[in-house]
Amino acid sequence: MTEKKMIKYDGGCICGEIKFTVKLDEKPRVFNCHCVDCRKKLGGIITIIQLRENALEIDESKLSTFTHSGGSKNIITKSFCKKCAAPVTTYVEKWGVSYLYAGLLNDISSLKHAKNIFYKESHFPFMKINEEELST
């Protein structure tokens, strides 16, 4: 079996307190999330990158977390910088997956494509997205 190529990136929050490295797939799984939870957290859609287990190297002592029930009634845990409150990751219990907020990467040039998720359930009425950009 061929091992997937992983590429190392670095990033951080706006105040500089949080710095991290992350290993992402050569073609990372990137999503524009329109769900109510993300909209309420940030005031709009967010772009997130699905993380593999142990892909993120970060000093967790500099993070705070907030846990709540999502629309599915499963737990969602969001981490953010203790100093500037920049969101860093979201863990979604329903899928057992963590996501990194894509805007924290120092180099976003490899993020060529993103699928829109929860668009039909919760989106701004002025947003028009082509059907091929929607995740099934």
C-alpha cells in the first residue's frame, strides 16, 4: 500500500502567541462550513482543513476550549488562543475528526479547492454556489 505524501506547514494566531506546525495531505481535505454552529462562532462561513490524527504540533497550554452540543446533539469542542481568542481547531464528536481553521496557515497557496458543507441547511441567502462545489 502506498503511503500518502504529507507536507509540513506552519502557522499561528493573530497575536503570535499560538505557533504550530501541521502535516497535511498533499491534497488536503478543505471545507467551507456553513453550519449554524460555525456561523454563530465566527459570524459567517469558515474554511477548515480536516486533520489526521497527531498531525498538529502545538503548545496546548496556550489554548482555551469551549464545548457545546452541535445540531446533531453530539459534542463539539473548539480551541482558541487564550490571548487573542483566535479560533484554532474544532473537534466534531459525530465524526471523530478535528479540523484546523485554514486561515491560520502562514502559506495558503496549496489550498486550491474546498467543498461547501451544510450549505443547504444554513447559509446566507445572498450566497450563490455552484452545485459541483457542494459536498454530498
